[in-house]
Amino acid sequence: MEKSYYDPADLKKFGKIVEWSEELGNSFFEYYGKVFEEGSLSAREKSLIALAVSHAVQCPYCIDAYTGDGLQRGITKEEMMEAVHVTAAIKGGAALVHGVQMMNKYNKLSM
């Protein structure tokens, strides 16, 4: 079997980025931790949002992390898949709405 470019074991090494840039790495992880604290949104809601965004940015490490995190927070497979479909709808809509730009350009050039 061919090895994937993304090694799932690398996710566990994420914290090591601090070794090459301690101040920035620590600042990032402090910020990251605060973002995921309970606030106006619950940690569960933030986890589901993170899973959807993970699909939007196509980050396999993030997908793995937030699938596991969501499962621990009681997010069902149906909720996860619905979030993925929301992502697909938004990405698809974003691509299609750019069609207006193409239509405008076509109309301008074809005059």
C-alpha cells in the first residue's frame, strides 16, 4: 500500500513547532486554547465548526483531530456529515457566485 503524503502520526508532533520558534509557537497555542474555551459558543459547537472549517481548508490533520474531538463531545455522525454538507454548499456557492464576475467580463468584452 502506498504511503500517504500526510502521516497521521505527525499530528502528535504539532506541539513541537514551538522548538523552532518558541515565542510565536507559544503565543499561537495560547491563542488557540483561548479560542476553544467555553464562551458565547459551547466547546461542542466550536468543535463542530472546527470540523466544518477543517473540510473547507482540506486539512487532514484537522479533520482527524476534530472528528475525534467531536466524538468525545457527543457530536453524532449525522451532525458531522451535515456540517460537511454545509461546507460543500458554501464552497460550491462561492465558486458559482464568481460566475457573475465571468458574466460581467464576458459582457464587457463582447460589446
